[in-house]
Amino acid sequence: MKTLFLMRHAKSDWSDSAQSDFDRPLNKRGLSDAPRLAALLSIDGGLTDFVLSSPANRARQTAELVIESGKLEVALGFDERLYLADSSTLSQVVRSADEGCESGLVVAHNPGMENWLADLSGCGLRFPTAALACVQLDIGRWADVVDGCGQLQWFVTARLLKAMSVGD
């Protein structure tokens, strides 16, 4: 069994209309939401062995904030294929994860993340910014990730964690 955490980047800043989509940073809310999610991933010294992120500024910032805020001791990798990736590309990227790792976090974008969660687990959930899903994969190797191999364990949004005062 492998555990995969799917996270959509936190809320981005749209104030500069001349800025490219790739270069958009997080806004104030995004900067505060990402650390809230880190609280879930840092339980028992860290639930994840690696973090893969889209290199887009908002996703990169989200991943870095989660690692820093959660004091996670994990390798952070950036893969250009994760930028605006569809479900099949997301699966393809995670198939190349180190087989010695039992769990990993992927930080990317919608609609890919929403579709990927549905393809992996059959759960069709709306995936807002700074949402985090935990999917248990019925596989022994990352190379075996295919549609339908997962079961959703839990799903949480930063807004819910804020309402519960988690990570404050």
C-alpha cells in the first residue's frame, strides 16, 4: 500500500493583470492557508516521504510553505509536467517516484487535481484552492498507479481548518 496526498495550490494573486499565469504568486489568504494544511502532514513527525510540485510560482510557494511550516524533512522536487497537468499526466509523474517512499504529496492545479482524485478513487469532489486529499493506493509500487487503484481516506480544505482553528 502507498499513500498519496493530493493538494491544489493555495489561493493566488490576480492583482497584476500583466503577470503571466505561471508567475502568479500566492495572495495574502494563500500565504496563510498553506501552513494550516502543513499541520495535517506533520502529524507524528511527518506523513509524507516526498513532495512533488508544479514549478509555477503559486504551487512552488504552497509546497515550500507546507514543508517549512510543517517542519517536514522531505525532498522537494519540481516537475514541469505538473503545470496545468491532466489526470493521466499526474499519474505518469507519480509513477516515477522513488519506490522506497511509502507516501508522497503532489501539489498542482485544477482541473487536473479534481479529475485525478475522481480517476484514482471514484470520488467526484470539488477541489478548491488549498484543498488536501489523502488517498490510500492499493499498490506495492508507484509504477503501478492506475485509475481506480485508490480509496479516499479524507479530504479537507483550508477554510474548514481555519473554522476549526487548526494550524493557527
